[in-house]
Amino acid sequence: MFKKMSPASRRYTLRLAVLMSLYVALLSAASWLFRNHPPQGVLAYALAILPAVPVIAVFWAVMRFIVEETDEFMRLLLVRQCLFASGFSIAVMTVWEFLQTFDLVPPGNGGFGVFFFWAMGLGLGALFNKVTMGTAGSC
Amino acid sequence: MKNRLRVLRAIREWSQQDLAEKLGVSRQSVNAIETGKYDPSLPLAFRIADVFELTIEEIFERD
């Protein structure tokens, strides 16, 4: 399957695997440190932000995929998927925030932040592509 | 946009995969163009015309 992918798709898959591994490692390290040796001051902020870096880099990887994919139809599917994911995640978070504003749901997000819903939106976007364009795309 | 890709492919006994390889795109792209789900860009339309040794107008026509 990996062989059938376009070069851009292979690069994206590798980048995603590295970034997700880095995310798990940094999140585990930050959680362990906050539990056992809570950092103070600026260091605490830096450590808390650290797991966000590979997540932000995933957006970079997706954008690079769009730039590097030479098959224009596959690129269109990818752009549609990203737009679907962005709209979906913004809509979910907007509804969630209004529910919080009127105290109908508890504060916080229970670990399900905007990235979770964006990733879910990518999956739904692939489904949307499959239904409307006949193929899910490659992301 | 209508097109004659399926017929032209059949005459040459090319599969969608064969055409995709000649064009340097995915089989899904050829299928999407052939079924009218996707209209190719002008550069890709020229590549398709070159592969079939025809003009763009001989392959694609207005709806």
C-alpha cells in the first residue's frame, strides 16, 4: 500500500508518524514532570506548551502535503477535506462554548480540544469526498 | 464538461491505470475525469490531448 502512494503522500505519512510519536513522548514527559516534579514560573509554561508543538507541526505537514502533491485531483480532495475539517471543528467548539456560556455543560473540554475535532473532521471530510466525488482521497 | 475518454481508452485497449501512468496522475483522477466528476485544468487537458495525439476539442466538449 505504501508503494502505491504518491511521493508526497509517503512523505506526509512519515512526517505524521514522527510528529505523533513525538507528541506522545512529549505529552507523557510533561504529564510525568507535572505530577512528580511540578516546574515553576516560565518553565511551567514552556513545559505545558511543549506537547502543542508537534500538534501545530501536523498542520504544517498537511499544508506541505497540499503544496507537494502533484496530482491536481488528489490535491482538490485534500483541500476539500481540510475545509470540511476546519468548518466542523470550529462549529463543534462554537456550540460547546455557548453551552458553557450558559452553564449547560461543565467548564474545560475533558481533553477533547480543537485538534481532536479537526482530526475527526478530516475523517468525515474523507467520507464526504467518497460520497460526492467517488473517492476518499489520500489523507 | 462531456468527454470521450472512455471510448478513446477502449479503442487503444488502455485501462484507467494505463492512462493514469501515461499522464502521471492517480487512477482515481482518470476515473473522476472520465465520469465527469472533475474537470481537468488546462495543463492536464493538454497532457491528455498529447497522450491521445488529438486536440482538446476532440476529447472534451461543452455540456
